[in-house]
Amino acid sequence: MNMYLHEIKSYRKSTITWTCSMVCLAIFFLSMFPAFSKDAEDFMKLIQAYPEEVRKAFGIGSNITSFFGFYSYVFFYIVLCGAIQAMNLGISIISKEVRQKTADFLLTKPVTRKQIVTSKLLAVLTSLIATNIIFIICAGIMSSIVKTQEFSMKIFILISITMFFVQLIFMTMGVFISLILPKIRSVIGVSLGVVFSFFIISMFGSIIGDKAVRYITPFKYFDTTYIIKNSGYETQFVVIGIVFVAVATIASYIIYMKKDIHAV
């Protein structure tokens, strides 16, 4: 418990910063929706001038003039921020002991390696849950203020909560990467590199219309158009996400149990 609380405290400022950034981003863009909806026809004429490939790459669909279409477009980039946050936490939560040269000291304490990993994962999970709860509440309030017509709060929550699912994938991916790489000097550098690689793959998949790309990048696992239409998620991608998180987590435990921790 002490280790869990220590980790929560150490990442408190980071969590607050990321949460505030994403909330401010959502508030800023959503505040533009009333004016945007009034000039929707002119905006559609403007974007039609851009090549279809460009519109697809940036997630600009024909339904962007509706509230959920507009929110989905904005949310796509908020999820990018959330993924970076999760990847950054996942990589740093284990690797920081090596970078700060405190790994051998930690292992002298009366705790098992399993307890160490569990405490750290729970701390990161708590941070992500807090981020998503605050984001959904603030974005929901702002959406209610700027709405031009009634919308389904259920669909709004279904769309918004997908950020947490994507974050879980990138968080466990980050933990796994931190354990297989010998030494990570720049956590944010690795985080940005991995996340943007998947993001670019996502954009490329949108351009070429290749459905197979959806199985590669977590950014494509939750299609907002499908969620709006069916009020639910596509089962196969939910299963893929769960399997990936489970495998990455189990693999991380196994690797850490057997990993040689060098003394300072």
C-alpha cells in the first residue's frame, strides 16, 4: 500500500497536467460548435475543396456538421494526447528505478517483485481512471452547454470512454517496452515515437481504406461512426484489445520476475 501511495503521489502533477490539458482542449473546441453549426453549409463547401484523401486522413467525415460528428473529430486528437500520457506512464513506471538507480534499493525491501509490479500498475491505472472521470464529466457539462439540439448521453459516454480503453493498451505496451529495452534515456522520446507511429498508421489506413490496418493500430479499434449508429462497440476489436492487454501484462510480470537487476 505504501508503494502504491508513493507512486500515486509521484505522478500526481503529471496526471493533473495531462488531465487539465485534455479538458481545456475539449472545452476550447466544443465552445466553437454553436458558431460552427450555424455556418455548417459554408464549412462543408470549404472542406469539399480539399482532396478526399486529406479529409479521410484528418478524420473529417460527412457527418462533421452534427454534434457527434464534430465531437468525434475533436475526440480523435484528444485520444492521441491520452495515448501519449498512458505510454509515458507505462514506460516510466518501471524504468525510472533503473534511471534513478534505486532498483537495487527497492528490491532490498520486504516485498516481492510481483508486489512491486502490481503496486506500480495499480498506481498508473488509478491515474488513468481519474483522468477519464474528470474528462468525461467536464466534457459532458460543456457539451450540454453548447448543444444545439438534444443528444444521447449514452452515446456520448460510449465514445468518451474509448480513450480509457486505448490508454490501457498503450500503458501495458509501455510497461512491456520498458522491460525489453536495456536502458531508456528519454521516456517522452520513446513514448512519442511509438504513439505517433501508430497514429500515422491509422491516418494511412484511412487514406487507403484498408480494413486490415484497423487490426494493427489501437486508434482504429473504436470507430465512432459505428458507435453512433449501433450504440455499442465492435466485438472483435474489444476482444483484440482485451487479449493484447492481458498478454502484455502477463509477459511484463514474467520478464520482471526473471530480469537481472544490476546493483549501483
